[in-house]
Amino acid sequence: MSSNSSSPRPQPEPRSAYAQFVRLGTRWMDNDIYGHLNNVVYYSLFDTAVNQYLIAQGALDIHGGEVIGLVVETHCNFFDSLAFPQAIDAGIRVSQQGRSSVRYEIGLFAKGADTCAARGHFIHVYVDRENRRPVAALPAPYLQALQGLTLP
């Protein structure tokens, strides 16, 4: 395989690249033997940040809501280490919105850092809780919450 690639190498992004921020804590168990957050923890932080935002906006009711989001794709690029007991600011934005799907992009920032230590995305497909089939359209509370995640 050639070392020359047609796509540029991913770079860390500034805080201004994100529409909203959610503060997240790290846990003792999140560190691995190398003294930083294990790679799987980053994906959990992505999911937590988006769902925490949706719950706070009144869109997601994890216990009784008729619509739930299922993750169908996820990705992460790592630029710098994060570790317990750091507080993390998770920047969130929406880059694509379909009839029943949303691509969320997340940057994880150490408290006070200007650029993200990691950035990635995941795609939620919103489905009916009972039959697990994609919804015909996102409910109004979701649409309203997503407006707050869309950059101009």
C-alpha cells in the first residue's frame, strides 16, 4: 500500500468547530495500563455527550419515549491523551440530518484546551421503540434539539 493518500490526515479541531458543549467526568476505571483513557472509553464519551444533550433538551426519554436512537456507525481519530481525573468538554455538532438518521460529530477537549484530543462521529438511526423500524420523520422535540447543534 502506498504511503501517499488522496485524503488529508485528520487534524484536531478548535472549540469553535462545535455548536454545544457537555461537561463529562472521567472515572478511575477508564484509565488503562498505559495511564490514559482506553480507546473504547472515547466511544462511550461520544454516546454519553449526545444523549446527555438530548435528554437535557427534552427530546430523549430513555425510559418511556416512543423513539430511540440506535448507533449504526462510529469512528474516532486520536490526537492527544486524556486520563482520569481530567474533566472533559465534549463539543457536539450535527453534520448530516436525514429523515430518520443523524450524524453527530464530537470533539473531546481536556478542560481549558484549545484543540480537541480526539474527534469522531457516530450515526444514530431513530427507530420506533417497539418495532425497531426507522421512524417516518424525527419528532418535533428532536428537530428542535438538533437546531442547537447545527453550525451556521
